[in-house]
Amino acid sequence: MIEMTLREIADIVGGTLHDVADPEARVTGSVEFDSREIGSGDLFLALPGERSDGHDFAAAAVAAGAVAVLAARPVGVPAIVVEPETGAARSRSVALTADTDGSGAAVLAALANLAHASVEKLTASTGLTVIGLTGSSGKTSTKDLIAAVLAPLGSVVAPPGSFNSELGHPWTALRADEQTRFLVLEMSARGPGHIAAAARTTPPSVGVVLNVGTAHLGEFGSREAIAKTKGELVEALPATGLAVLNADDPNVAAMAARTVAAVQTVGRSTGADIRATDIRMDDRARAGFTLHAPQGSIAVQLAVHGEHQVGNALSAAAVALHCGADLATVATALSGARAASARRMDVRTTDDNITVVNDSYNANPDSVRAALKALVTMAKAEATPRRSWAVLGEMGELGPESVIEHDAIGRLAVRLDVDRLVVVGTGRPSRAMHQGAVMEGSWGEESILVPDIGAAIALLDEEVEAGDVVLVKASKSVGLWTVAEHLISAERASTRRGSTEANQS
């Protein structure tokens, strides 16, 4: 965040100074919502939550070095107080806060206003480039690739993981300062208008749209509604900006008509401006390909896993080339980029030679299909194929299509010849996934339905063997990452080795 006085911040957010001895005191650090992260010169954000209220930690934050608190009520220490809001502003904060008086919405609105002012000043004074990114799947992986290919050109700020909520979006934007050259932001939505609002907070000059899938179908109602909302990003771009669109997705390619910015298409289609040919996969499901761009062609070997990463890499390349990188720099950066966000195609091999693919952060039909294909590629790549396990939980927010989509995933697992499908959960969607596998032709115990995470762990401990490849994936609300963490834990490996030795004695 750029330095500002408390008086300046109050003017920006429409707040009132309370218990402030010096209105010209300057915030020289960052904005933090966790009092444990406060350092000297910071501004503390007091948010009400389901388990605690940030206002209760205001004094502790100031004692730790915060210059003041951005709050919805006086807190007995220096504070900028904003009035609680109702209506639309309050509804946007429901997912984050449990307050009933709209105070969370008021603080979040103030945070958005502060982020807007900071980004606007940086754009004017230092030429900060803001890159907005959206899509039904692949946002976080692509965000990490974009950050990697831009890093050789200058300082980059991007959100940790997929911190793209009403809190995460402005909080990330406020990490940018005078030394930041690029600000990369995921722009997600739970309904129409959300991406447009995010773009107003941090106006992008580059917009990337990856795909239009079925994630959040239950909230939007149709793929057409999802496409309309994703397109809000390109509508927000200026005439001097750039829209990077996936040529392989008709819903995305059609967005070219919705922007005044220049358009660059990416994909495998022969007509794409930036495209990939000669795609090949290694035994770890890492793609190599030839990258073709107006600047020329060059070989790329990705270090991230899954064939779907090719499209993500092309989008990252388009952004970097637009921002001044040359082809060699792009290829080198893409080839060296690793998964930077937790629980997203995180591939590890345990001491007892079990390959665990932890893609458990979240799930939707598109991302599950991509992960299953990567799993099979890894398992079948070697001369002696290894057994493949897919441990899958429910995919959330699919609405009336939930049963159909889960059934389709079960059937796909069989068609891809996944050796063992372990479906976790007792709900109707989980049962549909298992039943889909059975109806597609699974027999015996190739597909098994277990009631909970504990049962899944017990089954895997009993039956997974050295050389096996295990994918773990579900919506984050399921908490299935504990299965992956158990599989790679030293304690489990030690227990398994002990069991093997006992069986051999």
C-alpha cells in the first residue's frame, strides 16, 4: 500500500476519525485483518466473523504497532469509523461475515474504496499494470503462471492461493506499492455484477478469460448466465487494453464482441493468435509443446502437471508478451514455473513409492475431468503401468444439475480406465457418482462408496501399494485434503513399512 495519512484514508472511505491524536499520522505498512500479523505502521481491519469479531482485537492490534483501526464502531483506540450499510452492500458480505447489522459490509466497502484509490494512484504515478483473470476453472493455476512469466520484467503482486473474495481482492490490491510493476488478480463471481464490481475496484488494463464451465451452476442457473458474468471483465477493459480469450471455448471467443480493447486469442485452434502444437506428455503428466506467437515459435516444457495446463500457459504467455517479454524469456519462465498454490495438482512421491496427486482444494466438473486425465497419464506412462486410484468427493454449487454431473464423472472414470474409484460421502451426488461408474461397466470393487474421510483413509491404508498413483479431489467444503495429507505423512509411511516387514517375516 502507498503511504497515506489517517485523514486521507478517512476522506477516501467516507469515515470519521475517533480517538486520533494526530490526523496526519501515516500508515506506512500494510492493511491486515488478522491482529497476529500486525506490524509497525500497519492499518488493522476490524471485521466481524462467525467465531470472533475483529473489533475485540483492536486494542491488541494498536499495541502491536498498528497506526489505527478501520472499524464499524469506535473501539477506544485510534480508528477510522465507517457507518454500517444495508441492502446490496450487506448482501455481498454474507459469505464472509455473520454480522446482522451490516457492519462487515461497511468495512469491506471501505476496504474496496481504499484499494481503488491506491491502485488508481499507482497506475497514474508508476504505470502499474493490472491484470484481471476469470474463468470457471484454472484461475489459480493460471494466476501463478502469469506471476511467474511476469517476474523477470519486474515486481509482481498476486493473491496467495485463490484469495479472491470481497476481502481477498482489495487486500491483495493493497499489497502493491511504488515498487510494484504488475498486479495480478483473480476475479471470481457468485452472481451477475460481481466481476464488474471487482473491476471497478481495481480497473484492469489486461483481462484474461479462461473458460465458461459449470462451476457455480447452481448459483447462476445456466452456462449462458455464467458466460454473461465472465464477460463483465472484458467489458471493463479500456480501448488501450488487451483481452486474452480462449479460442477453444466458443462462449469465451464470443466475448470479443463485448470489448473495446484489443483481442488476442489463445488455444489449440489453428486460428488462435497464440497457439500450441506438438503437445506431448511425460510420465508425470507434464506437457511439452511448441508455442507459436506473432513473435515466432519456441519449445516449452512445463513443470506443472496436467494437459489442461497448456491452455493456462498460453494465456500466461499472451500476457507476458503484451507486457514486453520476449519469447525466450517466456519459455524459460514457463518451463521453470512450479505449482505455487497449495492443494492444486501437488504431486509428491512418498518414501514407500506411492505417488499422491493432491488436487483437493476445490472441484467442479471441468477440473475433475482434467485431473482424472492427468491421473491416467501418470499411471499408464511407464512400460509397466501402475494402478490408478481416484478418491473423489462431492462437487458443490451445481444446483439441479448436481446428480447428472456426478453421474457423468463416475462414468468418465470408467471410460478412462481408472483402476479404483473411491467415492466419499453419503449424499445423493456421491451415490450418483458411484452408481454412474457401476452403470458404465465397473464391477466388483473397482468403484466403492465409503461414508466418510475416515473410511477412505482406512481403505487406502489397507489396499494402496507401492507404485500406485492416487488422486484426491473434491470441493473444499468436503475437507478431503486430509486424505492426501495422511497418504504423504511420515507416520503413515512408517506404519506401512512396518506392516510390510511384518507380513514378510
